[in-house]
Amino acid sequence: MVIPHGEATIISIQLSKFTIYFAMFITASVLFASVISMQLQESIRPEVDQLYDSNRTYYYEREQYVEKFKQIQKYQQKLKARLNSLFELASISESDVNIFLEESALRKIANNDMQLESDKFSVKMVALLDEYNKRKDKTDDGDSKIKNSDAQLLQEFSQVYSQQKSFKFSSEVVSYRELLLDIKQTEHIIAVFESFLQERDVVQKNLPYYWPLAGGHFTSFYGPRFSPFGYSSEFHLGVDLADRIGTPVYASAEGRVIHAVYDGSGYGRNVLIQHKFGYTTMYAHLNSTSVVAGQYVSKGQHIGTLGETGRATGPHLHFEVRIDGKHINPLPYLTSL
């Protein structure tokens, strides 16, 4: 009964024993449930904290991977820029060869590769799911080849597959695949460029682009001329480089010495060297030789000294270049150094 002051109406409330007992029961149930909830919360708190720590660790690791990924991307861009610079130094332009694929092409290749992988994985998982459905009713250890944990994963896969019919890769995975393809093509280009440099080095070593004398100057060129021994004309088969007797003479390219002799052909003491690609070079009117027949010489190696042996009007080196035994003008090989 509630009795207010003054002349207000008195409020009278009557409660049955059932109502009182039911309210007490509800109150006790709520208190009991609260106590149980608090105990459960306390019991799972370590697991929640552990999961939180694990999630935070995974988050930090992911951030580190993302940062490393960005660093690799920047390094890849710098590497491609350096390669382009090297191609420019090697006089190779993008119009001559497609050096790098565009990002859109890389993305298309990456998507196609991942689609093939997802299709293969889907087929494999479907086969496993069919096997599981055939064996799920069997309990013998010898017959059942799929564990319960695997069965649960297969069931989850079945639900996802029934909706999507394939797996979808995230954008981060696509970006990673693009970078991987870009790195692979860069590695391939480096290998090709390295092979190109090696082949060019072989060609440069075996072509007679080298000044064969320690000094010297032109006194006669390749082609028709007046004979220095009279008034008749003749065809000069090489070029003459004059200097003092004893000036060192060098091989203009790698090769093997065919002969190093003094003969009566007018060349006097001379050296003939066989090079690759059908080239041979002749060094005539030498004062002395420092190589023998059959010896292998490198580009720029000392092979003798300048002289005036044989049919010569003064100390000079008579230098010839031949291809498959035919004389050609040596001048381009001496002026393109």
C-alpha cells in the first residue's frame, strides 16, 4: 500500500504468492546467468587475448610484407631503368626489340594463370568431395581415407563452390603475380642481353678493328697508285703505315698465326694471322717477329717490330685485310676505332 501525503488517492497493490515467487525466480536466474557469464568470460579471456595477439601479429606481418612488396616494386623499376640505359649504350632501341611488356599485358597473363590454377584446384576439390560422399558412410579405418577435419573443409568448399563455381584471388595476389612475371621477364632480358654482349665481345675480338702499330701514319692507301719503284701503275692491296724501325706491331684481332716467315714474295719478313668469320690479316716488311706458326694470339698482342725488309722504299708496315682470301680495303677497320 502506498499512502501519499495530503489528500491524494491511496494506491493499493496486491501480489499473489506465485507472482512473488516467480519474480524471485527470475531475479535469481538473472543473477545466476550473470555469474556464469562472468565465469565464462574469465575462462575464455586468455584465449581471446591470444587470438587478439595473433591477429595483431598477422596484421603487423602483413604490413611488413606490403612494405617489402613496395620496396621490391621500386627496385624493379630502378632495375628496368638501368637496363634501358644499357640498351641505349648498346645502341639497341625499343623500336628494334620489345624490351618490356606493358602492365596491362602482365595483368592479363597473371589473371589467366590464376584462373587456370583455380580451375585445376576446383576440379581436384570436387573429386575429393565426391570421394568423401562415397566414403562418408563407412566407418572402418581401412576404408575411410578422409579425416573429419578434412571433411569439414570439403563441406565448406562445397557450399562456396556451389555459389561461385571457382575461386577468386584478391587484388594483392594479382599484384604479386604481376610483379613476379615482371621480375621473370627482367631476368630473361638480362640473360638475353648478357648473351648479346658476350656474342658482341666475341665478334669485336675477332674482327680486325684495331690500330696495328704503336704510332705511325698513313703513307699509302688501298687501291690503284703509281708504283714507288717506277712510273708504272699498280693496285696496292693494303695500306702502308710509316714509323721508325723497331716500332711495336700488334695483332688487330684474335686468331691463329698461319706463318711468320721471311720469304721472297716482296713482303719480306711477314706474319699472316687467321681470324674467325673468314678474316685474315697480313703484316709485312717487319724487322722482327715474336710469334711462330700455329700460335694463338689475342687482339693487341705484340707480334713483331716495324722494318723495311722485302720490297720496300723505307721503314713502314704494310697491312692487309682479307675475307675468304680476297683482299678488301683495310681503311674502314682502321678509321672506325
